[in-house]
Amino acid sequence: MRVRRSIAGACALGLLLPGCAQAGATEQGQQIHDLFVTITLIAAPVFVIVELLLLFFVFRYRKRDDEAPPQHFGSNRSLVVFFLIPTIIVAVVYGFGEVTLASVEKQDPNPQVEIRVEGFQWEWTFYYLNEGFFTTGKTVVKPAEMYLPVDTPIHFQLVSKDVIHSFFVPAFLFKRDVIPGRTNEFTITPTTIGTYHAQCAEFCGLHHAQMTFEVHVVTYPDYLAWVKAQRRAAQNVTCPVTGDAITVTAKDTAWNTNCLAVAAGASISLTVVNQDAGIDHNFAIYDSSKRNQRLFATGRFSGVATNSYQVDTLPPGTYYFQCDVHGPSMSGTFIVAKGEKQ
């Protein structure tokens, strides 16, 4: 009776354990969760039977005297059974795994949202290719934020500017390496509204622990409202004109400002301060955030240091500046305006 109760308890425990596993917040994550549950349900009876047989043989055939135990040799039939049962189990599990893998790796031919994810030491930039803008964080100071519409296929492209990183969203049950010189692509479909923590899961240097980001899964109308707000914010950046002399400071892998404005008609005296000890920065000016044409760039230099430069006269207009080492996470708007120093 006690043995039967033990068997029943072990079986019940095996059935309950899969229910403790986290469900996926995407269609693909849920498929992975279901595969885990299936494999656990297959493996649990095998584990229970093997452990019970092990305990049975330990107590039933334990040595009771000093005589040499009798020697028995297995038959061909026992060898066939020994190899056949595990082969069948592995083949069944393999089949479930291949079906799930094919479904998870399937690419949507017409995704409504395409995001190019750029990882670098130690931040993320998310380029919304269809919407025409990007979002980024400030390393150490503020993590990047990604917004996704619920129940919508999202196509991702992962690229690295320097070392190997890893795109890891635990709630999605998904992790994919971000490798220099290679683009990893995948499609996921979020199914649960909420905010999810994500991070780089591959050690990538000094501030690896701060290379995090937040994923916001929202309704489609809320997503469209967020896109509209991002576009408006990008178009309405303004700041006071400072004449023909400007100073920018890099600290904690971020500039002290996201907007610089100078008066037109004269060359610009530029001072770049790098307060990040042992970390390289530079300062570059481009025609726009698409960086089709680079108009000015300093060389890279490590902190703590201060360098001065002279920038040739630029026509009135709105430009884009960034640190080429850290990309859009250290970027802003550069305005050449007609007018006097304020």
C-alpha cells in the first residue's frame, strides 16, 4: 500500500510540475512552452519508473553475506529492449521538437512592423523601418524602450556594431545572439499586453549589466498613437542658439544635451569633453538621422580628456549629431539657424 501511494504521489507531482513553467507572451513562446510541457509529460513516467526500479533493485538484491554474488549475462532480447525503448522515446521527442522548431523559425512574408535592432557596448537602438524613426536608451542612465502592437507579426533584424551580444526577453521565452558581421532575423507575434524586462544575455564588457531594455506590448491603436508622438517629437526639437561656440560633454556614455543650435554664417568652435575614463567617444555631424552624408567628424579619443575643433560653416538647416562609437544612444539634433546669439 505504501509503495502504491508513493507511485501515485510521484505521478501526481510529475503532472503538476509542467504547470509551474512560465507561459510564453508570444505565439512562438507559447509553442515553446507547450513543447516543454509535452516533453515533461513524456519524461516524467520514465523518470518515475527508473527511480522505482533502482530503489527496488537496491533493496531487493542488496548483499547479505560475504560470498561472491552470482554472475548473470544478459540475453540478446534484453539488449534489444534496452536500446529499443530509449530509441522510441528519443524519436518521439525529436519529432515534437522539429515540428515546434519549424513553426517558431517560420518567417512572416508580410510583417506589419519591421524593427532593426542594433546592439553595441552597452546599449540598444531600435530602428522602426516602416515608420521611419528610431528609439534608443542612454547607457547606465536610462534603458531603451521598445513598443510592439499586440497580435501583430513583428519582423526583427539583429546586428552588432562591436562584440557579441544577446537579445533576451524572458517573458517571450526567446533569446538570440547578436553577432558582428551577421544579421539574425526572426518573426514573433506578441499575444499578451504588458511591459516586459529584457537584457543582453552575453557578457560584453564593463557595463554589460546595464545593457537592458523594456518591451511594451500595447493595443494597435495605442501603438499608432505612440508612433505619431515619436514622429512629432523628432520634428519639434528646438533649443537656444549659442552663437558660434559650443561645448558637448560625454558622461556615462551619454551627451549632456540632445540639441545644439548655432548661428549661421561663421565657422563653429567646438569643444568635446569626454568624462568617461577609458571609454572612446567622438563627435560627428550628419545631414540627417539616416546618415547619408557625414559633414564633420572628430577622431576617437578616450577619457578623461578635452579636445577642441573647428567646424566649417554649414548652411542653415537641421542636422544630426552622434558619437560614432555608440551610435544613436549618443545623438541629437544639430540646428544651424539664422539669427543672433541669445
